[in-house]
Amino acid sequence: MSERDVMHYDAVIVGAGPAGLACAIRLRQLEPQRTVCVLEKAASIGAHTLSGAILDPIALDALWPEWRARPPAICVPVRRDQFRYLTPRRAVTLPIPPQQRNHGNFIVSLGQLMVQLASYAESLGVDVFPSFAASEALYDAAGAVAGVQLGDLGRKRDGSPKPGFALGVEVRAPITFIAEGCRGSLAKQLIARYGLATRSTPQTYGLGFKELWQLPPGRTRPGLVQHTVGWPLDPHTYGGGFVYHLEHDQLYVGLVVGLDYADPRLAPFEAFQQFKQHSSVRALLEGGEPLAYGARSIAAGGWQALPRLAMPGAVLLGDAAGTLNVARLKGVHQAMRSGMLAAEHLHAGGETEGFDAAWRASAGGRELWRVRNIKPGFAHGLWAGLANGVFETLTHGHSPWTLATHDDAESLERLDQYPSPERHWVARTLPPRDRTAAVYLASTAHDEDQPVHLKVLDTALCAERCSVEFGNPCTRFCPAGVYEMVNDDSGARRLQINAANCVHCKACDIKDPYQIIDWTVPEGGSGPHYQDL
Ligand SMILES: Cc1cc2nc3c(=O)[nH]c(=O)nc-3n(C[C@H](O)[C@H](O)[C@H](O)COP(=O)(O)OP(=O)(O)OC[C@H]3O[C@@H](n4cnc5c(N)ncnc54)[C@H](O)[C@@H]3O)c2cc1C
Ligand code: SF4
């Protein structure tokens, strides 16, 4: 391609996750003559996809019923649920909340499922482009979104072009679907530009960690789904663990930590590793081997944090909007529903502006409304949150109030104002030993000669103010050890950014208490190469 190449489509979709691919497929199912492309920043489809994932098949069955005849390699019907409260030494079985009942659902590798959905989309005539990272929206003369600009495929660290690469490629279309997943960088730009969040409360997030393990024979019970609350998190930190038993002696293990935590000393990666050390989990893992590691943020704000989903020329889909049902920890079917609904809305002649109301009135919107008060109820601690959850479940969300969500960047307390609780964390014995070793299991890679995609607006603040007030929490909440405080040649402290390690989880963009970190898209094809997550 030459400089300033322009590609034209009837619809451009940013992000080959469940939302984007469901939208593309539905568009072509309804109108085979409409030209549709899907842009994906990962080097291959599914390589940036990280999810549990317990799949509620309701949307996939409606979109592509044949999937059951060709399931992904990792696809295990759920046979049993278990819900437990962990103390440092014990595991107490609790009644299973209705939201956590998974009868009829499947444990899948979402990455593998995306590969299959993308090839189905291609069979319908969709152009799917991996390694295409959309960096900015384009606008027409009337101010409507008119497509996207791709991040330069090969600019050097000093800003000069690399020979043989395309610069400034534009993909233009009358409608753009933003399906970037949680904390999308285009979504962030567009929400600010069109004031889409002025009537919602702040989006709030979780940070999810996950590993795939190969275990000694005979230890797993395929189809068993285990969820936990409690240790290693304290009662004032939202989150929980999961263990999903696969076939062939494999197992998914993970922990989600609410990014509304207050403790500036909390290290979420360490919390995940501690979860693995609990006797009930360690007994499964000991003698096994981790095959893959990853981390990704989750949009957990639900109904009241939903921005307006439509603007002139574009709509927000899936986690980029915040359609995930956090009470169920399920966003895949919701993301697919939003993508399908957007396609159907467009096909029926609807204006982009009408999509917001259409989503809120749809089955996906109603699902979010019913659980809207469950997550905010945990602001008062684990037990108050569980009790409130029971009430909200019994009343089907008909309580006459809607609890507000709050900005995660503002929830962190200063070091001198927050006495961290005793966590009873233990010496670790299981791999990976640290974040560097973990990142190796994410196979993440960024060309060292590309511009740093993590823009820290004022690094002096890190050394002078943040170190005193919060102790540089980015060095703890980043799951890939990207941020380090080091001594420079004169012995002064400075921030070092190991951008090549980034796994694109977006936690730094969300949780930095001064909001001076801006995650921008790196060169297409950079980032993790998740296998089977
Ligand atoms: C640890 C964890 C556990 C979870 N467990 C479950 C579960 O058990 N069940 C469930 O249903 N849900 C679960 N979820 C949530 C679920 O994964 C998401 O709700 C769902 O994947 C959202 O789909 P999406 O298409 O909106 O976004 P994503 O799946 O995030 O896909 C977005 C895609 O867009 C790409 N992209 C982003 N920006 C750009 C750009 N600028 N240019 C090009 N490409 C871009 C990304 O690389 C990605 O491939 C879990 C999530 C996590 C993190
Ligand atoms: S640098 Fe930011 S986006 Fe990248 S892994 Fe660390 S916290 Fe996540």
C-alpha cells in the first residue's frame, strides 16, 4: 500500500471479539451485498482474547446454530457448579447464587471460538483483517464519524517511517461499529468528544487474571465450575476466584480483582498467585505446569454506567460500551447480542441515534437493568454485598433505587491514610515466579523500535508526588511489570516503561490515580499472543 491509501466499505467494525464478529456476521446474513470489514489489532484472530469463559450460548445459538456441530477444541459442557468462601486455611461451601448457575452453559476457550466465528464471517464475505490497529476516528464535514485511521504499520521510535510500510491508511464507511472491548481507546476518544457519558455514572472495572494449566493425570473433573469469594482478597476488595475443569487434564484458574479497591499497597498479580496457593487450589496445581497466562480488564459498571451507545455515524458495542453482566461474570452473550441488535437495527433502516434506546429495551438491556444494584452493593464490603445481592435477586431488580457507581481512579487512598489489612499471604511455591516469567507465558511482543504506546503525560509527578502519596501503584497493578521506578545515572528516581511487555489489559489507563497514563494503540500485530485462553 502507498501513503494515504483509503479503503471504502459499507460498514467498518473495530475489534474481532464476540461483539464485532457477531455484528459482521449478522450484517452479511441480512444483507449479503453490504461490504463489511473487521479490523483487529492482534496478529491473529483470538490472540488478544482473554475470558473465563463460561459461555451462555443464547446469542451464539441465534447467530450460528451450526456451531454446536463444530465446537472449538476447548468446549466442555458445565456439569456442576460450586461456590465457596475462602479463609486463609479453609473453604466453606455456600449456596450457589442464581446468577452463578451454569446448567446448559459451556466452558470454552473464547480465543478459539473467535477463530471459528471469524472464519464463518469470512465464508459470508466479511473481510477480516488481523494486525490492523485503528488509532483514531475519522470525521466528515458535518462532524459525524466516517471511519477510522489505522495506526501506522511501522513508524520508528523517533517518529520516522520504516521503509516498505504503509502510513496513515484510512478505512472509510458510512457507519463505524466500535467493538474494541473493555476501555477501548477509540471508544474513550468518542465518549469524550460526543459527551456520551454525561447522563451515566462512571464506568467501573475489574482486572481479571487467568492461566491455563496442564495437570498430572486424573486430577480434574471435566465440567466442574468452581467460583470463590474471600481470601486472598479482604472483605473491602471486590472480586473472586475461578477454577474451571477442562478435559485432557487441563484447567483454567483465575482471579478477578475489582479496580475500585482503596488499598494503595494491594498488588493484584500477587493476589492471583496467592489464590493459587490456597490449599484447595494448590492441591490441584502442584506438580502441574502453567501453559499460558494473561490479564484483561472487565467493564463492570452495568446499566447505570452505560454511556449513550450511539453518535452520528457510529455505535458502541459490547464491552466497549459496558454491556457485561458482572453479577454473572458474563459478557460474551451480551456482547454478541449488542452486535446482532446493531446490525438488525441498521438493516431495519434505523438511524445510529436510535440504537441506544433499542439496546436498553432489548433482552440484553433488561438483563443489565435487573442486576444493576448488585455490584454497587459491594461498596460496603463482602457480606453487605452478598446480602444486598440476595435482596436484589429476590426482587428481580424492582427496588425503587439505582445505586451509583464511582470512578476507579478516585478510589485509591493515600499511603498515609490507609492502614492495609493483614492479608495472611504465604510464601509462594507455584510457577510463574514473577511477572516477567508470567509475561513469557503470554508470548507478548512489541517491536522495540516503534513509538512507546503508553503515554505518561508527566513523569516528574511519578517521582516527586506519586511516590509519596501512593507509592507508585502502577508498579503493582500492572500485571506485566511494565512500570518500574529505577535510579537514573545521578541516583534520582525515575519511571521506566517496559512497553514491550504490555499485555493490553488497560488497567493503567483506568486505575492511575492522577489519570496521566494514556494507553494508545501500538503497531498492529503487537501485544500478547494468547493461546487457548
Ligand atoms: C478474566 C475474565 C473472565 C471472564 N469470564 C467470562 C465468562 O466466564 N463468561 C462470559 O460470558 N464473559 C466473561 N468475561 C467477559 C467477556 O470476555 C467479555 O465480556 C467479552 O469478551 C466482550 O466482548 P467484546 O467483543 O465486547 O470485547 P473483546 O472480547 O475484548 O474483543 C475486543 C477485540 O477488539 C480488539 N481491539 C481493541 N481495540 C482495537 C483497535 N483500536 N483496533 C483494532 N482492534 C482492536 C481487541 O484486540 C479484541 O480482540 C470475562 C472477562 C475476563 C477478563
Ligand atoms: S502497561 Fe497498562 S495496559 Fe499494559 S499490561 Fe500494564 S497495566 Fe496493562
